Amino acid sequence: MIYSVEQANALLPDLRVRIERIRQGRKALIESAERIEERIAADGGGIADSAWFELTGQMKTDIEAMAEMGIILRDPDEGLVDFPSEIEGKPAFLCWRSEEPEVAFWHPPDSGFAGRRAL
């Protein structure tokens, strides 16, 4: 899919929710992995609890939903996503971070975040 700025902006409320769930889930999974490592070191055991599996499932669902829409999650901690687009008839990505109120930047496919330019 090729997104216009308006189409991308219309998805932001849903993406904010998904990205926050992914961010929180990722944090919880890292903490859980650290607890498991500590248990393994202490007594040779360590098993993920049901919450770990639920978080993994929810993150997978959110990431797959974004991928199905063609949206690329670049950095869950920064809430950085790219929407495939075209600028002046050339392939481009609309670039948005979850702290930004709307999509206001783009970059060529080969430049990434460092090449962000205002719309």
C-alpha cells in the first residue's frame, strides 16, 4: 500500500495504542527474561509464566497487524514507524514517531531517519 499523509494520519490513534502495547510488552519480556536468567543461575530452573506467553502473543498480533498494513515498525522504544509513500512520484517513506502529533516528515528509502525532511 502507498499512503498519503491523510491516510497515515488517520491511522495514528490506533498506532499509538499498538506501539504503547508493544513498548510495554517488550519491557515486560526483557524483565521476565532477566528473572528467568537469575533463577537459572541460582537453582538451574526457570520457566516463563503465562503472562510471558500472553505478552508475546499480543506483541506478535500488533506487529503482524502493522506489517499487514505495510507499516514498518523501525524502533518500538522511540515509537518510530515508516509508511510507504511517494513524494513527487518517487518512492519514499512518511516518517512518524509516536510523540509527534501528526505525520510531518518523510525520507527517501535509502536514507532512513537521518535523512528525514519536513513535508
